[in-house]
Amino acid sequence: MGKLYIVPTPVGNMADMTPRAIEVLKGCDRIFAEDTRTSGVLLRHFGIETPCSSHHKFNEHTTVRPIIELLLAGETIALISDAGTPGVSDPGFLLTRECRRECVDVETLPGATAFVPALVNSGLPTDRFTFEGFLPPKKGRRTRLERIAANDCTSIIYESPLRLVKTLGELIEVCGADRQASVSREISKLHDTTHRGTLGELEIYFKENIPRGEIVIVLGAPEDNTPKVHKNKYKD
């Protein structure tokens, strides 16, 4: 029987790729990637010539079974996403669950994910937190926001730059403008920046400064008494 490796890839900086991840990708029989064009850049950069096929949210329901058959036949397979760890807001859960059902060994390598540095950068409590991923675009969105507002620990939300201001406004409606939060963008990239303050301050800032890149919102709990930050702080 083969083995499935879940291999994290850099969320921005190529230098964050671990030697072990490169070794696994070079040594496995086959790689399945979220987008073979995006992953192709990474693979070529590290001289990885292993055959690569696609496994993404639009085809994973049909590709899971063929991948399982390859694993049962003895192949060693690596799963990667465009950035970060597969299965965390990226395809990977369905395949891992099916491997569990078929008693196929799965090993996840430690590595890059965007929410951990965003959480630490925020200056908000890190001892307990809830990872919300991307919010529903329509159905169930308000219910989710209200649930997040009531969380008694730090909450982490992924968002696109185009929806950031809208989401900050919605969070103000359910949490109040004085709730402590931070917005991190372009984690580990050239323009890696974290802005900290109240939701109201952050909304004003990003209305005046159009955000770009991948966004992570970190929201404090209702009882968080962290002093207000009136000046945006930067992490380069």
C-alpha cells in the first residue's frame, strides 16, 4: 500500500519551502496540485520533475477515488495547494477522509500557513482562537458573523481584498466599532503588512487605502481589554 503526503508550500516567499518538503516532492511517484500552472512555477524553481496532475475544488469529488486506487496500488503521492497547507481552506479534506476509510497512511508535513503569523502579529490573545476561514458569500453569512461576534476567544477570518471593507463594516454592525482587530496582508511577501486597531479605525484606513493581496482578519473577543492602538503598526 502506498502513502499520501500532505505537503505545505510557501504562502509567498519561496525561501519558506522546507528541505524535507522538497525531498518528498522529488521522491514521490506523483504530485496532485490545486493548480498545476501555479505549482509548476514552484516545482521548476526547486528542480522537481515529478509528474503533476490537478486536484481542486471543482474536480475533487471525481478525482478522490482514482487517487485512492493509485495509493492502494502502492504509489506514494504528495498533495499540494497553491499556497499553504492542503485541507486548510484548500482541497485536501475529502482525500484525507477517504484515506482514513481505506486505512491508507497519511503524513502531513509541518509548514507554511497564513493564519499563524497573522495571529501572532495581531498582538491579540493566542492561547485560544477560532479559525473561521472564508465566510459564506451570501446564505448563512449574517448568522456566521453573529456567532463570531459572540466568540469568547480570538477569531481568524480569511478575506479577499475586494471584500475587506464590506466585511469590516459588517463586523462593526455585529461587534461594534470599538472591537479590537488586526488586518494582515501579503504574509511573508515583499509588502507583508499588519495594521492593528479598532474595527472602526481599520475600516476608515482601508476605505482610504485600497488593499491588495491575500487578507487575514484577526478579531479580538468581546472581553479583550487590549489598549486601543491609534496608529497603524507595520511589519515589513
